[in-house]
Amino acid sequence: MNSFSVKRVVVLGAGGSIGRQTIDVIRQSSSSTHRLELAAYTVHTNADEVLALKREFPLAGAAWTGDPHAAPEGTEWVGPTALEALLSSTKADIAVNGIAGAAGLSASVLVLNYGMDLALANKESIVMGYRLLKELADLHAKRILPVDSEHAGLFQLIQRIGASVITDLTITASGGPFRTLPLDQLPHMTADDACKHPVWKMGRKISIDSATMANKGLELIEASHLFGMQQRNIHVLIHPQSYVHAMVRTLDGAHYAQISKPDMRLPIHEALFWPEEEASPFGIADLVGRSLEFFEPEEKRYPLLWIARDAIDMGEAACIAYNAANEIAVDRFTKGQLGFTRIAELVSKVLERNWNLPIDSFEDIFDIDMKARTITSDLVEHLA
């Protein structure tokens, strides 16, 4: 961008945590040299959010992707085709994809097809379809920028140090709410217990994934895909303070770390302004008097982390199955139909099936995703 330029931003999933924090970054960019402007946004179910955004950003287009009958009055695009209609009608530079779950992959494809850079907070897009998404981005000369705090940290470190001298990557995890809970109590934990995250304020699904560490399993897969690194060279450390988000090891054996306050607005800010460097009011970390601790995760406490490593070694289809099985398992757990420790058991049983399947198109990805969901739903009755 040139001096005093404006970058127009589309926010997909404006009613969610990532969406709301993205809009806060846009709000606070008014004094920046390279200002951000909200061009359009989607909301799925929160009508109050749409009405509030319409008052604050009257020039931004709004799409309602949920029940058409519940759409707030004056919403420009409504229903199943609203997201694509918004993207095809909006001139913007970058879209932040904060849509949760596998549905986010379709949104990522549309963003790139309509010629926007993609700031990606949707793990599933990378876990399920990064290779094809990268081909699509290259075709349209667009960029995919990670928004997860760990991958944003790795991205910044690699850009500054250079990939050629980096041998290992490390991502950190808080350990979730059950980090010190006796193992024999884990089977009795409820969804409400799992959502009491000690550091981050997140949605219900990702909070449960943090408790099981399925989120780190997905992030391992992401890191392997994004940075072309074998899983044995990607490490996970439990870091309860959540100040160190990522580290890289260089050829000389030294570690370099990205350290900031646990505030998702910082990686969002970095992705939206990239490749420009712009002062940020977020993430400023004062280390005086602060202890930073690191621990190896326990396999018995977090088996989904090891299952994810197996999935990476098995190939792309197994990674899709890992994600799909976990989504179904978490849904059953939140409904009280599956015990906490059964989540990992169910995902493991799904991966025992044959996932040596070719992937040549996004249709193949969605077919494998559906197959995995069907298998998981059939198996879940035997574990409940």
C-alpha cells in the first residue's frame, strides 16, 4: 500500500470472536498511515450484531447467512447464497475468514476466486484443503495469511529469519482447563467444565478443542501444510502463561521466539496490514517479574495430539477425517451423548479405516469429509 492508503476488508463471521476482534482492529486503525475500512461482513444468527454494525458502519454491506426469515430488515444479502453474493458484489482487498468448522473451506475458495487476499482464522481450510487453496491463490496472485496466533507467530519469525536456516518449529499451548486435573477425573468432565479456559475467551467448540488439545492437533497439521515441515520437526510445548506463541530453531541450535500478550487482535492486525509494518496497540508484553514456564504434554492427558501426528503421516485424507471425526465427537459431547475421554477414542477408531484416498479437487475433499462424518456417526453409538 502507498502512504495514507486505505485497505478495504471483508469480515466473514462478524458475529463470532474472530469477527468481533477484526472489527475492533478496523476501528482502531483510523490513526494509522495505512487505514483499514470495513467493506462488508457476514453474520449467521446474531441479528443484534447486524443492527449494531449497520449503525456504526452504514456504508458496509451486510449478508445474513442463517435462516432467511430471521434476517434483520435492510440486510443486503440473505440466505444460502448470501456469502457468494456479497463477495461477488464487493470490491475489497482482503477477507478475514472467521467462519467456524468445515464450512469455512467453501468460504475460503470463494474469497480467492473473487480476487481477495485471505486472512485465515479457519483451521479447517488449511487442514482439509491447503494444497488446493494454495494453488488457487497462486492462480489469482493472492496471498493466504495465517491468523491463528501460533501460525501468525511462525509466519513472522520465518519471514524475518529466513526459511533456509530454520530446522524446527514449536507452537505452544496453554494446556486448557484440565492441565493439572487428576487423570482419573477426566471422564467425568462436562462441556461446561471444558469451556472454562484459563487464558483465552473463545467459542464453545474451540474451548473444548483446547481442553482435549485437538486444537493443537489441528495446528500441527496446519503448520506442516503451511510451512512444508515434517511433523517430527514440529513441536508442541505447554506454556500456561500464553506469552510465547511460537518459536523456531535455526541451524546453530538457537531458538527464536515470538512473544506477545495473549490478544488475538495482534495476529489479526499483522495479517491485515501485511506486508506493511504498522504500529499496533495490541499484544505489548511486559516481561518484568514474569515467569515463563514450558512443559512437555502428556500423551495420556492429550491423546488427540498424538493421533494428529499419525494423521499427518497417513496423508491428506486422514487429516480431513481427523477434523471431521473431532467435530462430530465434540458435538455429541456438548449434547451430553459422549464422555470427555471418548472424544479421542472415537477419532482414533475413525482413523483406523482406510484413508488412502486421492484428492484432486475440492469435491474430493468434501466427499471425504462427508464419508468421515458418516463413519463417525455410525461408530459413536458404540462408545456413548
